[in-house]
Amino acid sequence: MREATVSAELSGLVVTPSPIHGLGVFAKRSFLAGQLLFSTDEYSVTPYPIYGSVRRGPTEHLLEPQVLRWTNHSCEPNARVRFRGRVAEILASRPVRAGDEVVCDYLETEDEVPFPFRCNCGHCDGVWIG
Ligand SMILES: [Zn+2]
């Protein structure tokens, strides 16, 4: 039941079960395109991709346990990851309504997805992401 402990209140976001996969990140209020959804400098770094990590460089993969770890993939994302120095951010790439799942395109950050999967975003035919 480790997952239950991450259902933390995160300002405008909440981690809760997702129709796409497992747990997902959902907006509790609406955000404008370009608006910051989340930022943190609290994460661990591994030299290789692991499940839930986000690639910042060839040998730098961030594992951030509160939000990035739970952000699901979509072929039609409404958010994207940006790095500013040590700070990792999630920005709305288009308007996000309250209740929407916050989704990123993993292929924007990852060279390879360590655990390839069949996409369940609802916008594609179930393409392999990996
Ligand atoms: Zn898809």
C-alpha cells in the first residue's frame, strides 16, 4: 500500500488512480497554457533510466517521487517538463481544466523508455512507447 502515501496534496494537483495507467496526476483547478503546474528541486538522480525517471541528460535521470514519478504519457499531452538549473518544472502546454489528468509525451524527454508499454492515452491506436 505504498502508493496510498503519495496521494499528497500538491497545491493544484492530486495523485489518484488514472484510467490511463495506475496512478496519475490530476488538476484540482484550471491552469492556462504556459502556466507552471509543479516545480521542485527535490529528487534523486540515477545515471541510467529507471521506471518513473525523467531524462535530463545522457547520464542524468531524475526520480522525483511526488509528481513526475506519477505523470502518465499521452500522445496528446497537455503538459511538458522543463529544467531550469536544478529545478524541474511541469508546465501546461495547453489549457488544463479542473479534473483533467496532467499528461506529458514521454518521447519529448526520453531517448528510450526502460519499460516499453502499449499506449492507453485514448488518442492513438495503442502505439508502443519504448
Ligand atoms: Zn497514445
